[in-house]
Amino acid sequence: MRGLALPLTIALAVSPASAMEQADSLAVRVAIEQQMTALQRDDAQAAFAAAAPQLRQQFADSESFMRMIHEQFPVIARPQIVSFGDLRHTSYGLAQLLNLVDERGEPWIALFLMDRGEDGVWRVANVVTVRLPSLPA
């Protein structure tokens, strides 16, 4: 019985968001697209506004937020290709998977952790990026 508990726990911790209402799924995607568009336009105010309050609190202003994104997450700021993957429920809340390609043609995955504010608006709470290994030509 003990062997079944762990797989069940894992399955409950990360499950497809298929039962999620269509409106929430679309709202999460729109929130991410708005932030990425703002980043690509170097619109610090709009990019900062798309971040969840707990993330915004870590920065003095929108310019310091923008500087951090460009330094630590250039693939988020300047992707060449963006493809939305699965939206999942995780122990951290909703997480949207994106497949990205950077300016050098390198593949990445990004996991956008989302937060629904008291106002009902979805915002980006955190992002984790991982560069995938490239296949030799």
C-alpha cells in the first residue's frame, strides 16, 4: 500500500488543468502574453504591472524589475519563438509551460507560476527557465 501512496501524491500535486474553466485558462495566457509583449517593447511600467504584488515588492521600481529580467531572463525578454504548452495545477498554484527559442536559436522551457489577485486578475508570480540541450547539426 505504501508504494501506491507516493505516485498518487505526485499525481495530485501536478495534474493537468483540463477541468479548469476555459476563461481562467485564457486569462492566464493573456496575462503572460501581455507581460512578454511589454518586455519586448521595453515598456517597464506595463511589464511590472503584469507581475504579482509579492514579486513587485522585491523591486524598488519598474526599471529595476526590467533590468533584472534583461540580465537574468533574456529569453523571456527577447524570444524568437514562443509556444504555449500545458497549464498545470502544482503545489505552487497554476503553472503555464512555454517552449521558447532565444536569439541564438537555443531551445528553452519556461514555467510561469501564476497568481490570481484579490481583484480576480491573473498575474505572473515567478518564472523558472531551463535551457534545453541543443542537438548537433
